[in-house]
Amino acid sequence: MASIDLEKVLDKAWADKGLPEILAAPVSALKGVSDRDGELLQEAFGVKTVSDLAGLKYVRWAQALAALDAPSR
């Protein structure tokens, strides 16, 4: 089972929330993502929530490409 330290990846206001609430949260719930960043993601890609960002095909493609390079790291 995968695990993650929520305090490292989420804004403090979201670190104690449940997973369904986090996935439905605006992308600004992610540490380091500003409200303006969220606005730009919405304008460019239609991304409104953390779940939208996770499902964005460009993110998945980039992760797949990085995974292909993983053995050489």
C-alpha cells in the first residue's frame, strides 16, 4: 500500500482532511501551488481540483516518461 506524508505535500489547512475532501480540493491545497497557479491551470487545462490535476493526461505522460528513465538514475 502506498503512503505519503500529507504535511509535506499539502497546505497546512488541508493536511488533516480525508482523502475524498483532498481530491475534491482546489489545486492550491497542494503545498507550493498558489491560487494564481490554480487559476492558470484552470485556464490552460480546465483543472480545478487535485483530482483533475492527477488525471491530466500531460501529467500522466510526463510521469510515464520519467519512469522510463528511472533505471538509469
